Amino acid sequence: MAIRHSTTTRAEDRDRTALHGPQKEASKVDFPKQLRPLEALEKLTNLKKLAIYKLVKFQAKDDELLLSAIEHLSSCSLKFLAIDDNFTGFLDSSLSSSQAPPEHLYTLELSGIAWDRLHNLEKLTLFLTSLTTDTLVTLSGLPELFSLIFSLNEDEPKDISNVLKIVHKNTLESGGKILVTDGGFTKLRLLLFTAPALPPLSFLEGAMPKLQRLELRFRIIECVYGLENLPSLQQVFMTFSSQAPEDAKEKVSQIKGQASKIRKDNAPDISVRRRIAAEIGNLKLRAQHVSERRTRYGVENLQGNNGGGGSGLGVGANAPRDRLAPLPRLIGTMEPVGMDADISELQKWFSNGKDGTQQLRYLAIVGFGGLGKTTLAMALYRELGDEFDCRAFVLASQKFHLPTVLRSLVKQFHEKQADAPEDALHGIEGWGDETLKRKLLEQLKSKRYHILIDDIWSVSAWENIRDSLPKSDKGSCVVVTTRFNSVAEACRRQQGHVHKLKQLDPESSRNLFLQIISANDLCPNRHINASIIMRICGGLPLAIVVVAGLIASKMKSKIDLTLDQHLVDVDEALSAELGSNLTTEGVAQIINHCYKNLPPDLKTCLLYLSTFPKGRNISRKHLIRRWIAEGFITEEHGKTAEEVAEDNLNELIGRNLIKPINNSSNGKVKSCQIHDMVLQYIVSKSSDENFITVIGGHWQTPFPSYKVRRLSVHKSDRQETEMVERMKLSHVRSLTVLESFSALHSTMLKFQILQVLDLDGCKDLSHPHQLKKICNMYQLKYLGLRRTDIDKIPKNIGRLEYLEVLDIRETNVRKLPTSFAKLQRMTHLLAGNKSKRTALKLTEEITKVVALQTLSGIEISGSSTLEEDREQSPDMAIRNSTPTRAEERDNTALHGPHKEDSKADFPKQLRSLEALEKLINLKKLAIYKLVKFQAKDYELLLSAIEHLSSCSLKFLAIDDSFTGFLDRSLSSSQAPPEHLYTLELSGMLSEVPGWIDRLHNLEKLTLSLTSLKTDTLAVLSSLPELFSLTFSLHAEDNYSNALKIMHKNTLESGGTIFVLDEGFEKLKLLRFAAPVLPSLSFLEGAMPQLQRLELRFRMVDYMYGLENLSKLHQVFLTVSSQAPEDTRAKTSQIKRLASMIQRANNSPNPSVVIDEYNELAKQ
């Protein structure tokens, strides 16, 4: 922003008159004061970042007004302040003399002199003219300063010569050198100088004792003295202009040699410092990440660049790429290209078993890697699924394990089995082969089933699976995919059918290539030369997809080249390596070429995916949080770390190195997978570079011969346990365990600097001793305990002061210990089980963690519950107005001693519901349960939601458990959450809130089905950004009451819920999920952009007007296994109608899928 002085011009007066109209005569005296933006600046009390790029024609009174505004804003929310005063003198004459300086800043950037009362300051950027010995002495007293930058770009001031004179004068006044004296700078790790000419610098003995990284960017440099006095220095980065004179280059060589010698001399000290990592914690690991990445990409630590482009990763390598976030979109079930003949042939084979009189049949689809075997098999699986009573998909893989395969089949069939009790699979993880086989026989008895087994590697694996499956005479089918003819022939010997998949022809190759390019929002010339694509990719779908992704990324960055030119470039780059008959090895070379073309940060993010096993659906949010916890992603170029991570993921998806699997209902990718050949490549690459070590994975990797940095344990058998015990584990930063934690029990004490621990799904953590050990890993930033068998978090979790993410979803943890309040860096707390409606109790300790951005899966108890608890449990945390001595000690440790006159208010302070509004950094709040609310509880919760919505809240989910909160309180809010992007309201909601049409940013909306009526849809149709709309109802609490309301709503809508012919301009996803769905009718012109319709039900009336949804591509019908026959008949009618409409509309990638669910088997 730019700020002008107080005198307005005539043009400004005319502009104001045009905006506001003529002012009344009586107000003319106040007119300048009311409209002066400088004076009004202090009203922006929610400002966290203020950047002033220019001050114009300032006078003394303007200095006073701006200073007053800055002082006021700094007392509110301001954390980032940047000012360029353009030599008006504001910094020297006013800001430097402030009596109320911005003491709570985290970042300060000034083109002048700073002052030394900023005790929280971590990053400081100053104009080079302020660089003097005295300035450095002053700054050395800043206790939290982590990075210090002195900068001067040649294009900043117009009169560069005057500025350089000031720098020269400062140097002379400092005795010819800028001295860095001993003492102070106790936490400084990074020092950066950037300017056309750098003055001589001298580091005295004892100076900057913790400095690890020194960066110098210049055209001319005098010299740097005393580098040997920096005991912690690990990295020196020098970047100089291509116009630098020869003597400057000679000085660079001298400094480089000096620094290299120091690095060797300091080597023993560095190793010692690493062994006592507690002293420097996370800060030191940042430098290790940088050093590791530079080694990986072949960049020297000390390197001058005579091209002016920076020294590799040290400077400039992570320059901002022009990356726009993709528009919300739905991921379709992309049909195979060029496989029409294959699909037609195999459909006939399937149809031969429809009469239900044939024995169990086998189909083997065979072909080498990257040919599209799984794609073809999945297309048939989707298309023909409703012709079978039940179906399941399972991955076999190279390291075949029969119990794992059978367990997966049993779980899938259980989910769709009618009348199957929820606990029928209790203890399944410990079941043996014979128990699993008996369970399969019980589930599939008298059923016509379809099983798809992907990627079988041996005849013995196939025979083990075949002998475990029930022999059916109902026309059941087992489909396998394999790379090996021997496996296919083994199927054939069992009266099976073998289908050999061939490479795509030139026309199909061209069509697939163009499909991928078009999906990246590019409009290619459709007349490209197919022979080039064939020459590069050899008709292999995977090769075509990956190369198309590479070229799409190049087209976005090099817009001056045509598509054909990009193709020729890639062809020339690969021609020396590939022959005309492309094989699996050739595909690996193409993947390697695409990998080498990635920017460094994307290489790191892609290699990290080798942590996950083959076939795993990887959650987008989970992956992003882990990237950040690992230190791969930081804030940059004005974007948060989460936004940068989203950009990286989207770019990898755009390059087709990662495949999106499904959407969140806001249009973002929800989960993704990585093709097995790409995964095989990055697992090998990660092993070669000692980036990630995988134990028990799909591919065999060599035993690490040096320190393990990141460890992923996929299996915990005896062999894997012995391998882990032999490893050097003291430098492991990241540990992922997939099945059992038993392999790590004896090695827990070896993990000395662990930052990321992910135990998702481990089932042997119930002993409290194991968790107590984990809570002694004091450098942990990410702790994933989702789906584990824990029911309690130990008290010593308070030691994990660096912890940022705690994931305890789908566990039995219902309450956190009081020590949780010490985790002041915690940003994401994920708890509860949404499908089972279990949640974590909101306590006072949680509300003290003010850094929280995500609070998901909580239960809020009303005041009546508190009264009952006081009567029933005298030992509970909130017992009466008098705290215990232990509680007083805890509170004193956290907050300091309380004043005597506040004791009367002590119970009120403990009320977690009232304290909820303190979490002003919350972006996501998900309440899964409200318990025993009274009128005053409604008021407190509503007040908290209104306050949080005025701060940072973007996501709000509430299940009111039919307490009446939604109808009685939230709907009547006078300050509704207008800035939300996502709103989910479940429970008893008889009417949509009257303020809902004010949510102009809302993209995702979920409402209770009790609110569904024609008038409701008319109101919602005006929401301008709405992307998805869901109506749902659980078949649980007050279900009969809900049915009465739904019946009443339907009658008021004339017997049918109508979707009118206006609005919903951006709606692409519509979902209904309830045991009983009312009659729905889409009028002509309704929902013009709707692409996907999802229905989940036990009974449905009917759907009318589907032919009026002109862009409907996908219909998903999920029917309860308890559904009556007439419902199943209606479902088949809806499917036939939807298929006809899609064909008539020539829909791209149309699909209509019918599936089953078991209402009693909660997900």
C-alpha cells in the first residue's frame, strides 16, 4: 500500500464526491478528518500483516498519525510489519522514538533503523543503510531472533549512488570494517546480506555462537574476516553477478577456501551437536533438510555462480513458480481409451454366467507393467458390479501374504452383508487362515460373487487364493491381473479364460495423449503427429500419461513453444535411451526423465510418497500435514505452508505422477494413489539416496549401510523386526508403522530426534507403557495414532512442546489429560469417530491451546451434565469453586500466579464452553456431539461461534444430537458466520437458517434431511459459490420424529420436492443419504452445471426429471442390503434411465454405478 500526506487534491475531492455524494454543509468542517485514511488506519484491529511500500510527501502531523496507528494495531493483532519510508525520515524521526513499540511482532522489515524492545521478534529485514557496528550491537540483544537480513536491490531507490555513499560512510565510522562483536545473538541461525556492493565484514571471537548459515549476494565484495570464529557455521552460500569484476571473483575463491577449511575443522563439533539435538531442536533440522536436498540434486554447499542465477538450492532454486490453484472439479471414472474391443469381448464372457447355473469361473488379464491391466479390470468391475450379489477388490502384490488378502475380502463383504452385527469381526487381526476361510464361506454361501485380485506375481500365490475361495455354482467370477504368463496359464488350466492385453494403436495413443493435455486446462492442436507419440511411448498407456503430464507442465512454463515442439524436445531427450519397442524398462526410463525435470521441492515431495505401501489411498490432508511436519514445506511468497503444499500436490497430479482417486465435496482432491511403476521407481531412488528406508515393502531394497533418516515399516514379522534392530536409528527423523508396533518395542530408546511418528492402524499400543515412551520423544511435531487400540493419553504428553499435530481419530480416547494445555504449538487436534458419533470431550485444557487451527471431533457437555458430574464424581477436574493445590500449581506454571481478587471467578474461567471463544486462530471446528444442553449453554455456544466466525473460522460442522441447538439458537444468530467456506449441520433442523443466503463464500453445504423442502432449495439456489450440496440423516436418534417432519415437508411441497429452474450456477455435486428418500423432481433448467448425483438409501420414492440435468455425467446409487425388492427394482429403473440420458447427451466418461452397504456395519 502507499500512504499520501494529509492535503487532498481537487481530483481526490471529485472522486470522493462521486463515491459518497455531496456532503451536508454542516459537516464540511469535519470532512477532511472523516475521510483521512491515515487516521482511520487504526480501525483495522484484526490486521496481522501490514506492508507499506511507499510514503508520499509526509509532514510532521502525518508522522504522528501513522505512528499512532502502528502503535494501536501492534497492541491488537499485528504480527508482520514492513515499511519503506522512501527517505521521508519517518523511520528515523518517528518510528525509532516510539514509546509503545510493536513488541509482539514476529516479522519486521524496515528501510531504516530498528529498536531493541521486540522480545518476540524471530525474523528481521533491514535496509543496508542501517548496517553499522552499533546497529549490530543493538540487535544482538533480541532474544528470539532467528534470521537477520540486510538488503539493497539496485532498483529500489532511484539514486543508488547516494545510498552506496551512506553505506561507505557507515563503514568508515565503524573503523573501516563492520564488526560483529562477541555476545548476544543467542538464537540467530541465518545471516543474509544482499546488495550490489558489500562492505568488509569481520566476525570477532565469540560472535553469533549459533550461526549456521551465512548468505552473501553481491556484485562487488571487499572481504569477510573471522569466519573461523563462528563455531556453529555449517553452510556459506555466495551468489555474485555475471558483471562482477575479476578481483571480486578472486575474493570469492578465498572466502570459499576459508569456509571449506572451517567446515573440516568443525566436523567433530557438528556431530557432537547433533547428538545433543535438544539444545537446538527444530532449528538445526531445517539446515539439515537443506543440506540433504542440495546433496541430492548435485549442488555444492559453497558455490559462486558467474551467471548471476544463484547457487543452486542455496538461493533462487525455489524461485516462485506461476502456479494457480486449480478450479474445484469432480474426478470422474475415466474410461479406458482404446480398449473398446477388449471391454466388448470380456462383457460377453461375463454375460455367459448370468443364468446362475455355472461353476466358479476364472479370468486372467495378462500384460507387462504400464499396459493398463488394472484400468481395464476396474472398468469391468464398475460396469458389471450390480449384476452380482456382492463384490470385492484386493491387491496381491509381489510380497504375497494370504491372511492379509483374506482379511481384506472378509471386511469388504461384511460391509455389504445384510443383518451382520457390528462386532462380528471383533479380533479379526488375529484370525488365522482357516478361520478367515470359514468366514468367507459363511459370507458367500448361496451368493453370486465377483472378486478382482490385482497384480499376482506367482503361481503359488494364485493357487493359495484359489483354494481359499468358496466353490460357487451361481455363476461367480474371479478376475486376476498379472504380468506373468505362467500365472495366466495356471488360470487357464482351471477352465479359465486368458485375455492378453496389447499396446494401443497410434490413433488411440493420440486420443489418450490429448485427453490428458486437455485435462490440464490446455487447448492443444488436435492434429498432432501420432507417430511421435508412438515413438516416445510405444503405445503404453502409463508412458503416454506421464509424458503428457510432463509436456503439459512445460506448456504452462514455456508458452512460446507449440505442442509439437515440446513433443520433439522430449523425443530427442529420450531417443538415445529408448528403442522403438518400448518395454517395462523403457517406461522406467521415461519416469526417470520426468523425475529429473521436476523442481527440487517437487522431487522431495514425490520421493516422500515411497513411505506408503503399494495400492494405498493417501489422504490429501494427511500427506500435506506430514510434508509440513517433515520441514519440506514452509511459508513462501505470501502463501501459508498449507497453500504451498496444496500447490505442490496439484502440480504432481498435473504431471500425472500422482493419480487423484476421489474428491472432497468442495471439489478438492480427497485422496490419491501412485502408480505401482512410479512407486517402484521412487522406492529405489529413495533407497539409493538414503532418503527413506522401507522395511517389509512390496519391493526388496538393500539394507542401509549408513544412518537411517526416515523409516517406514510395512510389516512386523520376525525378519523385519531383526532388520530394524540392526539399524542405526539415532538419526531417524520420521517413523511410519503400518501394521504392528511390536517390531519397534525393543528399539524405542534409539529414536533420539524423531519428529514425525505415524502409527495409523497399529493394534498393539494399548499398554500405557508404550505411549509413555512415545511421549518422551520430546522433538515430535506430528503424532498419528488414528485407528490404534489406545483409550487414554498419558500425562507426560505435556513434554512434547514442539507437537503440532495430534491425530487420535477412531480411537477410544474420550478425554485428554490436564498437561495437554502445555502444548502451545499445537495447530491440529483431530479426534472422534464421525460415523459412530463418538467424540473427545471439550475441556478447559483444550481451550488454552490458542494456536489451534483445527479442532475436530469434540463433544460439548452442557451445564446440567457438569452438575451431575459434580454430584457423582468428587474427583473430576471441574469439581467446585475451590481448586486443589495440584491444580493451582498447574495453573501457576501455565499462566503465572493469579491475582487474589480473581478467585471468585475461578469456576467461570474453567467452563470450557465459555472459554471456547479464546481459540481465535481456529479455521476448522467440528462438533460431533452436544450433551444435555440448557438455555444458557445455547447462548454460550452461539456466542463462541459468532466470535470465532469473526476471526479465522472457515469450516463449521455441528451435530446437535437432537438437542435443539440448531433450531433454537443457531438459526436465530444475529451475527452469522458469513465467511465460511464449509458448513455442515446435522440433527434436528426443521428450517434452514434465515441468514444462510448471506454466506457468499460458501462452497460446501451439508444439511439435515429434515430441512429438505422446495422452499429450502429455492433459498439455497442463490448461493453464488456453492459447489456441493448434501442432505443426510442418520438412522438413529429420534428417527421416527425426523420421519414425521420429512413427511410434513413433502406434503407442504405438494407431495414432491421440486428443484426449480433457476440458481445453483456452480453446483456440481448433489448428494442425498438417508434410510428413506422422498420423491424428487428436477424441472427443466434446474442445476445447469450438475455433474454428479449420489443417492444412498434403503427406500426411495422416485426421481423425476433426470433428463433435465443436461451435464449429468455420473450417478452413484448405494442401496442398503436390507432394501426391499421394490426398492431394488426402482434402483434398476433409475440406472437405465440415467444411462439413456447420458448417451443422449453424449456425456464425457459417463458412469452409473450401483453398490450396496450394510446399515449395521458402521464405517
